[in-house]
Amino acid sequence: MTKTVLLIEDEPNIIVAISFILQRAGWRVQTHSDGANAMEAVTRERPDVIVLDVMLPGRSGFDILADIRAQDTGHDVPVLMLTAKGQTKDRARAEALGVTQFMTKPFANQAVLEAVEALAGQKA
Amino acid sequence: MPRSELTGTRIRERRLALRMRQADLARAAGISASYLNLIEHNKRRIAGKLLADIATHLEVDYTELMRGADQALLETVSAAGAATGLNEDALTQAEGLIRGFPSWAGLIANQAEQIAALERSVDALNDRLTHDPALAEAMHEVLSTVSAVRSTASILASTPEIDPNWLGRFHTNLDEDSRRLADGAEAMVSYFETQARRGPGFLAPTEVASAFLDSAQHHFPKLETGSEADVEALCAEGPEDANARTMVRTALLQYLHDTRQLPMQILRDAILDIGVDPLVLAEELGVPLDCLMRRLAALPPDAPETSDIGLLVIDSAGAARYRRPISGFALPLVTAGCPLWPLYQSLARPHYPVQSRLTLPDGAVFDATAIALPAKRPRPGTPDVLHATMLIQRMPAKSLPATRPLAVGVTCRVCARTNCTARREPSLLTPVPDHPKADTAF
């Protein structure tokens, strides 16, 4: 069965590039670029893995992560968080909120693909 | 050569204690009164025969005049050694290093100060990324664009047989992102170039504003009889950074307001009559104590009391709002001071002045007067915002009783005092006990 990744990211060209890589590897990719109603997408899509940016319009990635972990169902979905390089305080805060893995920008396409596949394997 | 930062001050103290006129001492030492004035205000170094001659005329051993400088150098060299992990045995060699190799000791001290300045710059930059949302967002924008370019280019490079629709789309994206990246990089370079023009490292607006006020020696003749237009004119000559300029404007508007409450000539006449005790002056002149203290800190540079006065104003959070430095008593701008200072004690009892005679670890004695007052008229339902003002004076105030001075420090990190109940962090200068007592942190 095809697995689903939800990409919550507001940079359109990152969405295009990452979607291309993941779809080519057999993933079903859903995207959402507005932080304000990102939880609606999480509830609707019920993804196998979430890739979540820290800085989003409307609501921060940290707040969305906190809501994901507070859900009754699906609260343990693996979350790969994308942070800016050098922001160690971002990493500490993400860990405290229950992030599964984080990756700093700029990242390599292969690294994202491998991380998503590994996280999906953990969930299974 | 050991730094003589405090030597001039000690010469002046001794001369005043002997009630000797500056011109008389200068004549006896064979120098001009104006040159002696520069020495006394630590604007000229002094050593060798001239120092020995002056010491003779002041009826004191010349080592007494140098003692303060040696102590300051010893503390700086010791702190530098402690920061690099030297053990206690090595630290005891610092005094011998200063005596035997004063030039090398001075070099160590200078380099330690440069390192500290660089560390403050790094901290300020890290702090700026954390607390400057505009800069953090700009950095995120640049890194996101770089990520998009990298991902897109990687796809094109690794996918020789790519669908033409995708190919066209990726080329368009690369073109867009390249332009955004160029614009973003230019904006960042411009931002950092502006920061560099303001001074060494990446200074916080507080430091930039303070540097401007220091350069004017905290006295603004145009504002003594001026208006708000003069404030704006001074701001136009001030820092380029908008935040620092706002801080300067706030300080100068307060200065202007103070001149109208207490004209400088009235203050100077009162000082001649009754001295420089701020409590006595405020009572006699009928002005609020904080205003009086700010006016004392605004005395003209040529006033005899000027080099003996320092001022620090903080808000309820302990953040510095205004600082006039004084030689021999380090008043912090971005770090916290000693919790025992009257400045912090006054916050616990707003409206009540706190006055104490303080002694620093090197034995220097200062008088401190502080008061915390509301920054604005209190309104029901809103928290009080207090500003605490502390005046530091080198000359003793007459109204203080001859009691034992309160032993204080400058800041815990470099304070050698032991068994201090107010200590908040270990000192670089003393070893941390293996098992601290439960009721004391260090």
C-alpha cells in the first residue's frame, strides 16, 4: 500500500523539488503551506510521515508539533522537522515537544528521502 | 608597562586629602597644571621619575600610587589564567609575572580584554538571532531559498531523462530562486556592513547608544538651554542604528527635562555651598532624588567632581537603561552587577533612598545612593514599572555615618569574595567546592 507523506512547508520551490523526489520513490505526497490550518490537513490526510518546517505563516512549526502530539489518535506519527542551520535552540525546543528527527537547511535530496523512508519504517 | 588606569585617580585623591592645589603640585613636580590635570583624570600615563617626584611632594611612597593599577592588572591576568583552566598553583604566579615581566603581563591583560570583547560580540550576535525576529526571519528566508536551489539543481544534475514539463518548471524555479537569493544576500550584507560601521563586533543597540553618550562625556551644553529641536539635531549626529538612536533620543529628552527642573548653574552653586551628597542636595534644592543624581552625572567635564561620579539606571527587570562609567567601579551594561548593590536593594523598597558605603575586593571605597521610582504615573490594573537609579561617588558623602563599608563585588563571575550569600554563579577566581552546602549555591 502506498504510504503518504504530508509536507508542511511554505517555500513553494522546496515543495516542488521534495515532492518530485518522494513521488519518484513511490510516495504519495500531500502538501500544505499555511501554518494556521495545518492541523486540518494532518487530521484529513492521516499521513505515515510528516515533514514540518519551523517557520510557517500563521502558526509556528513548534505549535503544530505540540498539537500533533496532543492528539488522541495519530499522536505518534513520525515528524521530520526542518530547521535553519545553527539554531541549536530550535533543536532543543523541538526535542522537548517530541520531534522524531530534524534536519537543517540546506539539505540534500537523498538525505530527505532516506530520512522519510527510515521514519516510515519505524512507524511500521 | 603596567596599566596606570587608577594611578591618576590616586594622585588626585592624595592631593585633595592634603588640601593641595593642583597648580602647586604641578609647579613642584616641574610640569604644567593642565598636564597634571590630564594625569589625574587618567588621560595620560605616568611612571618613572615624574611619578616618584609627585609621590615625594605628596608625602607618600610611589608604590602606594601604583598599587591600584597593579591590583587591577593582577585581577585581569588572574581572570585570564582562570578562564583557560590554570590551576591554583599557576595562578599564584601571576603577581611574580607582573613584577618580573610587566610588559608581557600587560599583553596578557590586553589580549584577555580583546577576547572578552569578541565573546561579547558573538553572544550579541547569537542573542540577536534569537531575539531579533527580523534577522531570524531573513536568515530563514535565505536558507530556505538556498535549500530550494540546491534541491532543484540536484534533481536536474541527477536526472538526465526528465519530463520536459518538469524540466521547464525546474528551470523557472531556479531562475526565481537565484534572484531571491541575490536580493536576500545583498540585504544581509548591507545589514552586517551597517553593524560593522557602528563599531567593533556586533554591538547591541544599548551598547551603541551608550558609546555615543560616553563620547559626549554625558554633558550636552546645547540642551542646558535648549529645546526638543536640539535633541533631534543631536540624534541626527548620533548612531545610525534606529534602535540605538531611539535609546539616545529617550536619554536626551530626559536630559532636557532634567535641565528645566534643575539648571546646571544652580546645581554647581549648591555643590560649592553644601558639597556633593545627593540626599542633602536633593533636599536643599527641592528636586526629586533621581533627577538630582542624573544632573550630577551630567556635570561638565571640567568640573572637579566629574571624574568621581558614576551613574547606572535600570528597569524592574534589571536591564540597564543608562550608564555613566566611573574608573575603578565597573558598572555593567549588558550583564548583571553585584546583588548587594543599593541599586537592586532599592527595587525592594520603592520611593525610599538607599545609601551605603561600599568596598570592592581591591579595597577601593565608594559611596552609593540609590532610589527606585515609578517610570510613569501608576494606573489601576497595570503593573508598576520602576526605574532604579544609583549614583556612585568616589569621595565620601558627609551624611553617611562612619560605619564599616559593605563588602560588595562587581559581578559574581570575576568576584573573589568567598562565603557571599548573594553569589549566583561560581567565580573564575576561586575554586568551586566539591560539595556545596545545600542552602548556598556556591
